[in-house]
Amino acid sequence: MTRRTSADDRLRRLLALVPWVAARGGADVEEVCARFGCTEGELRADLELLFVCGVHPFTPDALVEAWLEDGRVHISYADWFRRPLRLTPAQGLVLMATARALLSVPGTDPTGPLARALDKVAVAVGAEPGEGVEVELGEADRGVLADLQTASAAGRQVELAYYSFGSDRFTTRLVDPWLLFSSGGSWYLRGLDHQTREARHFRVDRVRSARVTDQPFERPAELGPTEAYTRRPGDPVVVLDLDPAASWVAGSHPVDGVDELGGGRLRIHLPVSEPGWLARLLVRLGPLATVVDGPPELVDLGRVTAARLLERYR
Amino acid sequence: MGTEQDRKLERLLDLLAALLEARDPKARVELQRLVPLYPEDDVAARRAFSRDIEALARMGVPVEVVDGQVPAYRVQREAYELPDPGLTDEEAAALHLALATVELDLPEGSPAESLWKLTGGAAERITAPSGSTARLPGSEHLAMLWAAVNARQPVRFGYKAELREVEPWQLSCQRGHWYLQGLDRSRAAQRLFRVDRIEGLISPVGAAGAFFRPADAGPAVPPPPWLLGDEVRYEARLWVDADQAELIRAAGSFEVEERRPDGSVVLSVPVANPEAFRSFALTLLDHAEVLGPPEARADVVAWLETTAR
């Protein structure tokens, strides 16, 4: 371990470790190291300091006793540190929010151990059980999400009726469901697409139905990125000028660069994963955006799409 | 590990013990007498002392500072000590799993340290099941707002270039964004604020425990964008083809006005924000058509004509 720990980090660890060991009347060195993420050497150094810690006048009765013996840690007379320090507000929120997020996932028992733990933790951090924070990981058909979870956990391939936003078509795909993840408020399935033999993401809210097959799959050791969009080297880039009213685009999509044009106008370099995606963005932005450069088929995409949609309204 | 760091750790431990031991708030010089590890030089000692107090406060130690002729310090045990939540092994394991599965990265929010405090950590490494993981967006304001929600502490912050005074009721994470639900005192109305659009710092106003979240506050969920507005202008009629109808139904609640034999539907959509409704309809490309009212249809046509030019 070459990671440097600061005095603050060591203090945080000690303030949690001391009450835990003291309450048990001692614990195995190995277990303490595993639980509190330190090496035996680090533990030994911290205990040596603890041994000289105490309050004025630092007579033996005013000092902590801490020692290592026969592979066990002993700590006593650490009355100041008999209980761990309260959670910080951020720690309390992280706990409550992650637990509530998991409870919102289908298949989690709403009255099970996690729900009971959450109620107890709420009391310990001074929050109202069941209030204060709500988390929704993504809008998706709960049946579909549950089927994908089943398939992923059981290691079975799934057949998806999938709507591709980019190409604007429904297709049937056979997929090895490696991993389900939620990012940016949407659920995604990451897995191997048998048709293209490529690893990719599927938005769960675009899966119309999922059928769990009886075919097993091998999950690779490296599952790849769990980001909503990861830039692929071959993705074309369009240069787009945005009116002030459309400047939100620069903040809500990964862009290669943003230039200020003055008067609140922006010029962005936008990587495009699928033409269908750009078409939607351009008709939505209408006169608020102008494509100034890019591959020819993308430069005209907004105009062409708008003209086609207009036919329907004639 | 240098002796410098050891000395600092020892000093922090002794200072904390002295602060917890103090029955009355104690001034810096007195604490330095009780903790004889500070530099002899007064300026250096003063600097080291205030750095130590800051370090303790940062990790969540409730250091009380009492103003007098000179500031005095102490830490009250009840405020310092985490009450034993009494978690069973099964409940502790469920918490570990939740923290391994869902990620929310906040300053001073370390989940590992939370678990040390609550459960004494885990004897074996707990990793997310191969099934699922989730990531929630972080924000610098969240911890402060969460503390205010729990303390029922009114707060003031800038939002859309105006200073708001808000009774914070609840935080919610929806569609990838954090929202604060509360009473906007400046407008005497319930509001939902996007946390990442809060401008500048958040400061407390008045005393804690100043309000209750009303029982009928409703969910802290943002309405769809086309409902963001002062009043419903019209009920739009939106035709959606069979494929998209199924996906849309799963994504939100829509009133179906008519079902056609080919599986397509006509939805009745209340619209308070015509621009947002137009965006929504256009995002469906060829799968949707705004049938009415005439003003909504004319708006889409005019927009497309400008775009097609």
C-alpha cells in the first residue's frame, strides 16, 4: 500500500475502531484490519499513539490502555470514545438515499432487512423514518426490469423487443445481460448484443418486452463503462450554433468543446452516436440551432426531418 | 509515516478527549494547557489550534463555540455520540449491500466511514451483485439541505436570480436530478427547486424547528415539462402509433382518449407550457401527430416550416 493516509484519516478510523473493539473486550488483529481497512503495521502505529492519549494530568488512570497481544487487540479505559462519532449530514444522506434507491427497485422486499435497517438508521441520524428523501432510479416498466434482473442474476440470455432511438426502429435482439445500471435517472442494460457481437447499452424504458431464455452466458471479467453515453472513437462530430434559449444543450450532452460567440450564443462540437438522436434534437431546437459544420448527411438532417414531418400535417 | 503526522494525530486525540471531558466551555489557552502538544510560540500555537478545530468540525465533531471575551470551546457527549441503532447482522448486511450497489459521491459522505460507525465495517468485502448498480448525481448543496430538512430549519438561497426564503420539506432524486420541495415564503406557495440550479450559498434563516411538512404536501416529483406553467391552456390531442404507445404508457400516466384498431392511440394531454409540449411531440418524430386544438397544431406546423427552410 503506497496510499498516503493523513492524520485526519487515521483519526476517523480510530474514532470508529476504538468503540468497536472496546465494546467487545478485544478482537482479532486480522478481523480489525479487514473491517477498518488498514494493515497490521498501520494498526500498530495507531495503537501506540492511542496508548499515550488521554486527558490532563496524563497519570495512568487518565490514559487509554491499548495493546496488541497474541494476535488480539485490546483497548480499555477509552471512555471518551465509548461510542462512535455521529454521521455527518452527508453520510446520513448517502445512507438514506442509497437505501431508498435500492428499495425502489422491483424485487426488494419493502418490509425486509433493508427497510428495517433504514428505519433504525433514520432514528440514529435524527431523520423522520420514511421522510426527508425520495429516490427514483428511472422510469421503466417494472415487469421488464424484473425480467432483466432475473436473467442477469441467473446468467441467462434474454430476447428483447427493443426500440432503437437512434435508428428509430423496433428490433428483436438476443443479449447477454451482464449488468443493469441506473445513471442520469434512467435504467440501462449493458451486455453483449449477439447480432453485432458488440458490447453495448440498452435503455430499459425502450424495451417493450424481455423473454428470459434457457441459454446460459459467460459474464466477462471486465464489463466496461456504466455511463449513459461513452464517446466512441468513430462517432462523427457536428458543429452547432445555439441561441441563448438553447444553451442548455451544452450542459446536458457530452460535448467536445464549447465556444462563446457573444450575446449568449454558443458554438458546440457535439459527438453524434446515432443520426436519429441528432434528428430529434434538431427538430426540437428548430430555429434555435444551426448546424454550421459536419458530415453532409448530418448537416441537412434537421431540415430533411422537419420537411418529412411536415408532410403529415399537410 | 512521519513523526510529524503522529504528533498531529496524538494532539487531535487529546484535544478531542479534553473537549469531551470539559464540563464548561474552555478557552484556547486553557485547552492548550490541558493538551501540552502545541508549539511554544503563541502565533504558531494559535494557528495549529484553529486548524485542529477545523479538522474536527469537518469530520463532523459538533464543536460548540461559545462567544465571550474570548471564544470558548467544548463538545457535548449527547451531540457527539452516535446512538446505537441496534442493527441485526442481517440488517447490517443489507446496508452494506445498498452502499455497494448505489453510488452517491458527496464531500464528507464516505460510505465506508458510515459503515465503520454503524456496524464496525464488514469482516468480508461486500460487492454489488452482478445484477445491478446505480449512480446518483452529487451536489455540493445536498448535505446542507438534508441537514435543514431534518432540523426543520428555514433557509435562504438564490434561484433564478432571486433570493428565496424556503421551508425545506423534502429532497428527491428524479430523472437524474435532485429536487428540493418546500414552501417558498417569498411567494407563499409550495415549490419544487432543482438543487443544481441553486445559486451561491445556502444560509439558515431564524431558528430550527420552525415548521412542519404538511401531510398533504404530495410527492416531491417534478411534473412533466408541458405542465410547468401557471395554468392549463388547453387539452391537446396527440396521436401516437402502436409501437410508441406502449413505451409511452410505461413511462408516465397519460389519459387515453381513443384506441384505434391498428393499436395506435389518441392521448389527451393537459398543456400549461406549449413549447415543452411541442418539444415532446416532435421528439416522437413520425410516431406522433398533434391533432388539436387548432392553435397547438398550427404551432407545430409553423415550427416545422421554419426548421425545414
